[in-house]
Amino acid sequence: MIRPSPKARPKRPRSGVLTVISLLMIGSAIIRVGLEAGPALARGTEPEQNPEKTPPENIATPADLQVLLTALLRREDELNRREAAILDMEKAQEIAKRAIDERLDALLSAEKTLRETLALADKAAETDLTRLTDVYQNMKPKDAAALFETMDPVFAAGFLSRMPPDAAAGVMAGLSPEAAYTISVVMAGRNASAPVE
């Protein structure tokens, strides 16, 4: 098929189609503005039925805000009182701790002093017992026996156990059989409960 050359084609009027499309678009815009602007204009021109609008339910009224503020202030006061009480308790505990520490230091110092005093007293008592034992063992056995006869058996047994065996034997020989037996039982029983090993 042979195409006619462009020069040979007849010219059509193009302005008619474009005019129709433009008119359709303008009409569509007018309809759209009419549909959307109508209700907006109607809302703007209606008189308000209730000039004092009630607030929505989720917005608090001034009375509600006052109640809330009062409750918050009470809570703050309560928290402040509790904090003050806790601080007072902490101060009291600190004072008590210091007093306990001071008393403990005083007790430790007193215990040390008491130990030293007891050590001195034990040393002095030991020295006194040693001297007294020396006195008894240097006495004549007959005189020492008369003295031991009047002593408490436990007390007498203590001195006799500290003496050398020959001096203790001389004193025991001068005692009455009853006194010698009692002192011997006390001396024998002293170490009976001591562990063997």
C-alpha cells in the first residue's frame, strides 16, 4: 500500500477535540467544588445553638483540677513527713551507733585493765602461796601437822600438793588418820577427771 505523503494528507481541525476536553475538566472541577464547599459553607453560616460549649469528658474542670491539686499537696506533705521521720531515725541510729562504739571501746579498755589487774593479782596470789608453802614446809612436821589438822581439807590438800614429797610426807605423818585420809582423797580426786592423753 502506498502511503500518501504528508503534504498530500488533508488537514483536520484540532481545536474541537481540545475544546471538548477542556470543557469536561472545568465541569468536573465545578462539580467537585460544589460538592465539597457546600457543606463547609453551610456549617459556617449556621448559628450556634449553645454558645457555652461543655468541655469534652476527658478534659478536667477547674473543680477537678482543684481536687487533684489538693490531693497532690497532701501527698507531698505526707512524703515530706515520712522523709523527715526517716532522717530523724537515721540520725538516732547514727547517735546510737556512736554510743555503742564508745561503750564497746570503754568495755574493751576495761577488759584489758581487768586482765592486767587479774594477772597482777594471780601473780601476787601465786607469790603469797609460794611463800606460805615455804613457811609450812620449813616448820617442824609436828607443828605443821597441828596446823593442817584445823584447815579445810581442800585448802590443806592445795598446800601439801605444792610441797616437796618428803616435806608433805612429814606433815601427813603427824595428822590424825581421819584428816590424813580426807586430804589424801581430795589430792587423789583433783586430777581424776583430767584426760589421760
